[in-house]
Amino acid sequence: MRNKSQCLSFSVLFFFFFFLFSYHQSQAQPSTTGYTCSANQTTYPCRTYAFYRASAPDFLDLASIADLFSVSRLMISEPSNISSPSSPLIQNQPLFVPITCSCNTLNASYTISFANLSYTIKSGDTFYLVSTNKYQNLTTYQSVEVVNPTFVPTKLEVGDVIIFPVFCKCPNQTQLRNRVNYLVSYVLQPSENLSSVASRFGIETQAIIDVNGNNIRPFDTLFVPVARLPELKQPAVAPSTPPSAETPSRKTERKGVIIGLSIGLGICGASLVLVAGMWIYREALLKKKREREIDEQKQKLQFNKGGRDLKDMEVNFMADVSDCLDKYRIFKIEELREATDNFSEGCLIQGSVYKGNIHGEVYAIKMMKWNACEELKILQKVNHGNLVKLEGFCIDPEDANCYLIYEYIENGSLHSWLHENKNENLNWKTRLRIAIDVANGLQYIHEHTRPRVVHKDIKSSNILLDSNMRAKIANFGLAKSGCNAITMHIVGTQGYIAPEYLADGVVSTKMDVFSFGVVLLELISGKEAIDEEGKFCGQKLKGYWREMKRGK
């Protein structure tokens, strides 16, 4: 009886302590769906970094890791202290990957802080496997489910584009005043503790505890406060394996063969070297001018890991677009100023778009701020006859402006033809062709780009007509690469915004289809999307039809 009583007492104590431990741990950790933030916090969004470890078999090179995080190799190699973006990696090699952290409102009372990363589902992928293996627990499958409510986790299809929310935080104003410029996202490993992490980053352990508490468990994401990124110790390039020692007899046997081969190969080699040298010299001459232009742009920018000034923005932009420097022409700011008469009102087309003549070619020049990299990254993925073509870009390091240079479309916007040029009516054949052109352009960005591109601002003023009255979709400033993400930051033009986007904030290709429907109503009725009374044109469709039948 006494033994039974002792066993019962021991069991009660065991479960009591287990309950206390579980309660304590649950109180210390954030929800598995993410880290909360304040939507009113002015420091969001921000550029920060995630600590990532190279891993076999898929992520032992910067190109694959850059694709996973939707950045360029240069953006990883520079902060990670890697000399060349093409350098191979070894298992567990440390990297700093840049991410853009935002405070995202998922519903009226729930805001979490994460970086939106688009991922295309492959065979065998699940939310759990991608979160734990590819993103290395920088997110959780629960948070992926919350951010992608339109997808059923057990019914994923190859090619589905999913938003993976990588956990992150932006420093608050107090931290910024204390010179905390970054909160680096770091996944604690089973072999590590807070002291070892602090040592890696060159900070005090208490600094990590102040931000995260002291009950962080293995595979939890913690945030490391730093003024500037530490210099990562990267492994030296492995030397080539020395040749094995040979016996004197084998050396003698091979000596004659080697001498004979050397004479023959020497003659052939000399001829090849002469031919190759001539070809290389010719190619160098052709590329010399382009390389000089690229170097001039890069030399104006200084890489500063700890700063948060305009120079940082310029460097980040150059890093963002480094993969397409050879694809587009890089214009000089002096060329643009001369072409637009120093951006005078006489050359202004609309908004911040100017008409300019550069060496006999007419271009549309769009003036933007430093954040043009998102539009440029989308434009470099698309190439279609019904999309306005990007010809090049320019960076002005003096005022951190960026300029995108497009082909010039002669006949202006569809909006001006429908609502301003009253004396020049569009016949029905032309209207039908315009509608088909816009549909073809939308089909291309929705179905033939990976991840899919959502324009988010389809309207008659963003549809341009060339000299043959063929339509081209323009202005990708609000475009989003990837879809089915949730946002409470509603952008667009009144009258063209889909009701479900207004209600739920879900970004999908359907919102472009709705906007295209409004453009069709404009083409048919000749009326504005929103009239002077603020009413949607679809509400008066029957009246417009009666007017058309009467010939008005």
C-alpha cells in the first residue's frame, strides 16, 4: 500500500512539473503562425537579412539559393564575404540572404511580420517539407497555410505558386536610436545556444535575450540585433589533389610518350592559341564600351553594410538588377537630360513619363525613385508583342533616382482615344482588335511566366496604341510576381478594382480579369469607368445599350 502511495505521489509530481515546463515554454514562444507586429510601426517595410546554410543536394550554389529567395547572386555574395557569385559552396557554409520585411495584416485583428517569398510547387513538395528543408525552418507550415487560404495543403499541384512567409522583424525607433540597424533572422540549431550565437555575431548574449527572451528552443527563429553585418568566415577554395607518386620505371616508360605528344600538341596548340587570341581580341573590342559603362555605374556606388542612407539604396538597386545588366542598355543621366531638355514640361507625356530623343531614337522615359527594382525584375521576365518593351535604364547617384526607358508608343493611351479625342472615333473593328490584344497580353503574363505576374492596374490609361493601333499593356509599377497572397494595402484605380480584392485583399489573376471586363465596357459604351457622380459604368449598362441603339 505504501509503495502504491509513493508511486501515485511521484506520478502527480511528474505531471505537475511537466505542466509547469510546458506552460513556461508556451508562454515564451511566439505562435507557430508568425511574429506579431504593429501595422502603425513606421519602420516597416525594411531591408534585413536571414542567416542561411548551404545544403546538399539542391542548395550548394548561390544561383539556386538566390532563386529560392527571389534575389540575385551578387546580393548574397557581397554581404556573405564571398569573392565570386559563381563560387561553389560546401555543406553548412554560412550565408546572409537579403529579404524585405513587411508588417502584413491578415484580418482586422491579426498582423504578422514576414517577408513574402513566392515558391513554385514541385513534385513531392508539401508545405511542411519546403518550410523545414528548403527554407530551413525560417517559416512554419502553419504560417504558410494562413497566408495561402485558397490552397488546400493536401491537394497541391505541380506549378502552384505559393507564398512562403519567412519570419523577420524591423528594428523599432528605440533600437534604431541604439544603432541596431538589422534584426537578422536566425534559426537556432540543436548544437547551439544563445551564447554561441552571440559570439558568432560579435555581440553580447543579453542583447539577444532583450529581443527574444531566454527560452528559445532548437529550430525556433530568433532575431539577432546588429549595427552592421559581421564578416562571415568562409572556407578557402580547396586545393587540387596532388598527383600520386610514381616509381622510376614507370616514369621512364612514360617519358618517351610524353615527349612525342608534347611536340605534336605543341604545334597544334600554337595554331589554336593564335586563332583563339584573334577571336578573343575581337570580342573584347566589341564588349569594351558596354563594360566601361557598367563599371562607371558601379564605381559611383560604395557598398556600406551598416548604413541606411541613399548610398545603401543605390547599392541595393545595383545588386537587385545585376543579373540583367547585360540584357538592357545602360543610359547615362546626361543623355536623358539632353533628350528631355532637362526634364522640362514641354517633354512631359503624363505623370512622371517624358518623351526624349536619344541619338535619333524616340523613347518614353519614366522617372522613378530607388525602389524601381521590383518593376525592373518583372519586366526582365516578360517579352510579348502586346506588352510595352523596356529598352534600358539609368541610375542617377546624385539624387537616388532611377529611370526606366521604354519604347515610345506613338498614339498614346486608349483612354485618350475613348474619352478625349472626341473627333477621332474608333471603329468597331479597331475596338475588337484592341480587346484581343489586351487579352493576349494578359494571357501571357498570367499563364506563361513563372511565377505568374499580376498587373494589378489594368485600365484604359495603361493601354497604349502604336502606329498601327495595336494595343500594348504598360505601367507595371504595381505589378506583383506571384499570386494568391493576402494584403490589406489595397492599391489600384477606382472603378477597376475587383470587389473580392477590396473585401479580402487576395492578389490573384482574377483581379486583372475583372479590370479587363471594365475596359471592355469602356470599349463598348465609350463611357468612363466611373462617371461624374461616382457610379460604376456597369450599373448603367442597359442605358448605354439603349443609347447605342438610338445612335447616340
